[in-house]
Amino acid sequence: MSATIIDGKAYAAGLRTRIAEAVADMARQGATPGLAVVIVGEDPASQIYVKNKARQTVEVGMRSFEHVLPASTSEAELLGLVAQLNADPAVDGILVQLPLPKQIDAQKVIEAIDPAKDVDGFHPVNAGKLMTGVPGFVSCTPLGCLLLIQSVRKDIAGLDAVVIGRSNIVGKPMAQLLIGQSCTVTVAHSKTRDLPEVCRRADILVAAVGRPEMVRGDWVKPGAIVIDVGINRVPNLAAGEGKTRVVGDVAYAEAAERASAITPVPGGVGPMTIACLLRNTLQAACIRRGLPMPAVDFAPAA
């Protein structure tokens, strides 16, 4: 069996194009969505990520508001900025980049964001809406995973799904999204007994555990859809001393021999996260203005 490679980079580009068209329509009506991104400190990975978010925000025609704060920023100062952004009518979505410096309680900051502007989908109100099947904002990475799954199989009702990882950012919301699609879902984690056997039952296998190539090929049920959320740097001895390469949580070459479809790393789930952030910002802008949400998730049928 030769797996279909799920091209997240191409899918994300298509999603951004459809978002840009919707934003242009809104702009013609005198309304342009705005996304505010806050970064505290000088974490290099976070800075690159925030720059990419700002660039892609502008590329789809949205307004980008960047707030770069020093690592010494106090919790009270950050909460004050969040309050200002909550009250700013030009801002439809707010994202505070994690991790935060140790003097700031990240959960307190997340809970301070207006749930109507929580385009990261981390606020307990939005997490609770997802849990209870009420429309709200969904965490960007799990939402991107679901869209990629449905890009190869739209109707997944009744399928067995296994999610490896139980984080609030990926594992738990991913499980809830799959339940919402009428899958039978198992959430596996470090205490799961006989994890390989659990994975072999999965028609849909989502790996979000943060351990390089932990999921081996013989863990994959023949014909399964495999979504690899992991981004791990490992030594690349072939390239020279001190060089690294990026791998996922799944042993890609092995799994691709058994899966029907699989996401590569890089180029799979990663590009979808920012695209879904922009999608959520469009949703927030529409809700605030009483407009219907455009159908941007999938390309129109030919």
C-alpha cells in the first residue's frame, strides 16, 4: 500500500486564499477584521512564529496589531494590555503567544481574554462550548487536523479514532472534534496499557505526544488515516556535526507503507495552525458584525 500524502502546505494556502476573498468582501462593506498578537520576551521560536502570523494576517487583507513586550513585563501589565484589546473595536481576535515568562500565570491571562475574541480557542468558555457541542472557537491545531482528515474522507462518522496525547491545546480538543463527527474516540497517553495494540484499532490515528518517531509502522492499521502533530528536532549526523532535522511523532516511512493517507513532517499539520487562526479571526469578525460565516473550510465543488 502506498499512502496518499496529505499536503498541509497546499491545503493551508487554499484556505488562506478563500479567507482573503471573504475578507475582501467584508472590506467592500466597510469592515476589515483585525488580529492582535502579543509576545512577551525574546524566545527565538516564538518571535519567528509571531512574524509569520503577522505576515500572513496582512497577506489575507486583515489588520495586524503586534505588541512586543520585554521579558520583564509584569502580570498586571500584560493583563492591562489584554483589557485594552478586549475593549478595542478594531480588534476581532486576540492571541497571546505562549510560553510566557515565569512571573506571569498563563492561565490567568488566557481567562482574561474576551471569549468572543479568543481566536486561539483556549478560554474555558470556548473549551466548554466544544465539549458540549455549542458553536465557539476551536483550538487552531486540532481544527487544522480535522480539516486535513476531511480533505481525504469527508464522512468519518462511525470510524474508530485514537488520539495519542491529552494536552489542553491539542489532545483533548482533537478528541472532542472527532466525537462531534460521530467517531468512536480513544484518548491514549503515557499510562495507556499496550499502546501499540490500541493504535492498531484506529481508522484515524492522531499522534500529538512530542516523542520523535514513537509511533512505528506496525502500530498502524492498514488503510488508516495518520495525522502527525509532532515537531521534534533530532541529530542529523549525515549533514554534519551539530546539525539537526525535523521529524514527527510517527516513523513516517514505516507508517506510509500501511496507511491510506498520512501527513508529512514538515509540511503537514504545521502550516494549518496559522491558517486556522486566520479562519477563526474571520469567524470572530463575522459574529461581532452579525454576518454569516463564509464557507471557507473547503474548496467549492467543481
